[in-house]
Amino acid sequence: MLLVLTVTLRATFPTIRPTNGTDASWELALNTYRQYHLRFGPQLLYTYGPWGCIDYPLETDRRLLLVAAVVALVAAAAAWWVCYRLLRRLAAPWLAAVLCTVLVLVGMQSAEKSALLLVAAVAAGFSYLAWRAPGRLPWLPGALAGAGALLTQAKFSEGLILSAIAALCAIGAPERRLRRLAEVVLGWLVVSALAWLAAGQRLTDYPRWFGGALQVAAGYTEAMGVEVGPTWRSYLIMAALAGLLVAFSIGQYRRAPRGSGVRGSVLAVSALGLLAAYLGFKEATVQHGVEHDVYFYLLVLPLFLGYLALDSGRRLRAVALAAVVLLGTSPWTLSLAPGTVLHRQLRTVRALTDGRYRADQLAAARAQMQPRYALSAPLQDALAGRPLAVDTVESSIAWAFDVPWRPVPIFQTFVAYTAALDRRNASAIANAPADQQILRSVVGSIPGRNALWDSPRYVLAEVCNYRVRLADPRWLLLDKAANRCGGASALAAPIRVRAGQPVPVPVAASGQIVLMSFQPVAPGPLVRLGRLLDKSFSPLRVTVNGKAYRLPRALADGPLIASLPASVGWSGRFLLGSPYHEVSFSEDGTLTFSAVSLDGQAGAAAHPG
């Protein structure tokens, strides 16, 4: 009964209606790629794959919504059941069921469905490795590998961690380790292929998507790391919890008899805890506000449940119990109002079973979204019928106005965190078919970033290969045209600059684009290690004309646009203060200026004294 109650209350979605916004746009993309016949890998690239909709389903695709609803039920049931099996070692069945219901509904309520699956996997892996009973759950490593394969195509980083947990369970299995490891590898490959095909994708595209998603994930931490408000208390709490986990591991290892294989089990459990805590730390602290700390708490909660269930001595069990109570009653929760839950459930069921209702809801969503974009009537007419890419974040506009969407692979261009991803977007937009059009917003990129540099090679390819067709106060419509840019020529010798040193920007000659390229001085090993483990607490900042912008270091070599000639046709509000007259960087490095002439125009740039 309590399991059914938990699943009913937990397997809901806050909303399934499309809307405007940065996050809402990529969520809509994950639910409409089938509508636009887009292939992940060559045409779409994100850290969410074709099953990313399981966390953020919308009523735009009934099939994907059904899959998300089923996964939500399975995730809630799995989290409850695995935690119950751990608590059952401590209390009577009825009390374990009550405690588990409270933990899942309160302590885990803010978790996404993919995170619930990961919590269940951490708890199951802990149980499997800690109680090494031969013949007990021999299928578990393979099952975890299959879940990891599916989750990789939903939320990439979580899927990789779950896959690593499956491999760890196979390596630490009480018997037939090679067989368990073979089952993990085979299960991962088979489920990966089946899930990819079930999403309507081509198997030949999978390696390209996987490699690109690795690049996005690798660049995310350094590019997006930020501290919102005072968060030092959060780091202290997380450090204390991590210290407790280490203490539990050391205590278990010391008490384990030598030569019995138990110490190997302790090491395997400790490695699992390290994986879970590391992912939780990354999820919580990259874009770090206290509301994100819940991701760390969620992933260490099953570890404390596991240690509580082990015979670790009274003191350690008391500490583990206190940690469980703290984590299970954390304030980052959502409403459990029965009326709200019932409304969400009924809306999902109606969207799945009533086609007319779903069509009416989608029409209402479009009617609500369109005025918020403030597109002029001539611009709306010009969009009709031709494929559209949208800069930089509001790709939902294509769906809202029922225009064919043909994006670059990293369709929210600020996500192209590395030079390789930037080149991929630049190549896609430069080599697009002749009917391609781009709608560029004056709103620009995400806060703190310069839309002229998100991403630099892509924007330069856009300037060179597209012409202004129409403009209104908020939007610029560009049409595909012949490449009008010549090769780049250096304006001066590279300049060694110190952090904060202002440098005059060369004045462009008629018909020239002035570009910048910056190479930061390589940091020391401790700084590199810190960036690898968490993020840079001192991101690279570029100040132009007195305004500072954050810039991913992997994109600092540009080419960063410093000025555009009037012949490009971009009005001032789309240029973010360009032309830039003075620039400074927050780190030491080497700065180079170059120029590109348009339409064969040549001329020497004027150099400041």
C-alpha cells in the first residue's frame, strides 16, 4: 500500500506544456526532434540524448510522454524498494516501509526521474557489494549496465556513472567475476543499440553523438561554473558528509578479517561511494546555489542508509542515523498537496488518451508563446515555409510559429564550450542548404556572456555566409548567401599582456572585421586539478569598453569579433557595444589581432600609437 502511495505521489511531472525560456527551449527540442526528423549526432548534440525527455516530457509527442510516464513509475518504485530492502535490515517491515515512504516522498521529492534511478542503483550496488552472498542477485550487474545504457541516452553524465557502478559490481562480485563483467559489457551494448533504434535513430550516428556528448560534458564545468550567493556553508556540510563516508570505509576495512575477501568488498563499496559522491558534488556545485545542494544529498543518502544497515558499531550507526534524518528532512522539497498531484496525474492521462484534448492544449501553448516573442508581422510572414535556426537560446520559436526547424548540432550555441564543438557548428551553418535562414535575437546569450562570442567561429561563419533580410526591434532575420569573407591577416605582432592590462583595439579599415585571439598562460598543476575536480572559482573574464564578459578558456583563441563594418547590416543593438576600443583579460596571456576583409575589400587597419 505504501509503495503504491509513493509511486502515485512521486511519479508526476510539474508541467507537460511547452513554453518560452532558455531551459524550456532545450526541453522542447528533446520532445520534438522526431517531428523535425532530426538525428542525434550529425544534426543534434547535447548532454541529453534521444531519451532526455524522461526527465522533462511534454505533450508534443504522445509516445515520448508515455515512455517518460512509465520510467517515472519504475524510478519511484525502484528507489522505494531498494531503500526498503536496506531499512528492512534495521526495523520491522511496517516501520521500514513507513520510513522509506518518508524518505522518497520528502527527502527525494526534488529529484528528477533519472536521479531517482541513480539513487536506486547506488543503493542496490551498495547492498550487492556489501553482502557478498554467492548466488545472490547474479543478474544485478547486467541489469544495472542496461539501465546505465538507457540513462546515458537520457542524461549523459548520470548514465556514465551508473554504467561505472555496474562495472564495479561485476569486478566486486562474490563469484564468476569474468562472467559478470562480460554480462555488463554485453548488456550495455545491447540495450544501447535497442534504445537508440527505438528512438528512431541510426546506429551509425551513435559514436558521433557519444563523442560529441563527451566533449560537451568535459567543457561544461569550466564554462558554466558559478557561485550564486554565500555557499561556504554548503561546502562545509558536504565536506563533513564526505569525511563521514571515509570514516565508515576506514572502520569497515580495519574490522574486516584479512584474506577473506571482505576487505576487497569494502574497497569496492568505498569506490562506489566515491563515484556517487563525486557526481553529486559536480551536479551540486557547478552552477552552485544552495538550492542545488540537494543533488549531493540525494546521492549520498543511500550510502548512509547502507552504512546504517551494516554492523559498524553504535557510534557510527548513530552518526549514520543522524545523517539520514538530516538528509531526509532537507528543506529543498516540492509540494505534496493532493489536489496538485491529482491535477498533474489527470492531465498526463488525458494527454495520453485524448487526442483532441492534447491538440487543444498544444494550440493554447502556441497562442501563449507567440506574443512573448514580439515578432513583427512582416517577420512572421517571412519565416513561413523555410527551415530556420535560432540564435542563441530561444529555439522554441520555430515550434511556436510552426516553422521547419533546422538547427546547428549544438542548437543553443553557448553550449559549444570547446573549439571542436564551435568548429562543428560553424561548419554546419556555413555548409547549410541555400534555403537556410537564421533568426537572431537582440536579447543575446545567457547572463554574463557575449553573444558575439557564443560561439566565436560560429558567429563569424554566420557573418560571412548570411545576409540581413529583415529586422525589427528584437529580431534579425538572416538568409544564406555566398561567402563574402577573405582570409585573415595579422594586424600586429602578438602582444604579451598581464591580467587586467588594458590594450587598445586596432581601428578597422573600411569593409574589415577586426578579430581577437587570446592564449592564457598555462596554469599550475594544482589549478588544473581543481578545475578537473570541480570548477574554476576564477573564470576567465574579458572586459571591453568597460563591460566584463565571461568566456570559456577553450574558446579564448577565438576568433573573437571586436568590430563589424557597417556593410554587414547588423544594427547597434545586435553588436553589444562593438566596435570595441579597449580590451583587457583577467589572466596573463598572449593577445593577437587580425582582420578579415569583406567582398574582396582591402585596406590597412589604423593602428593605435
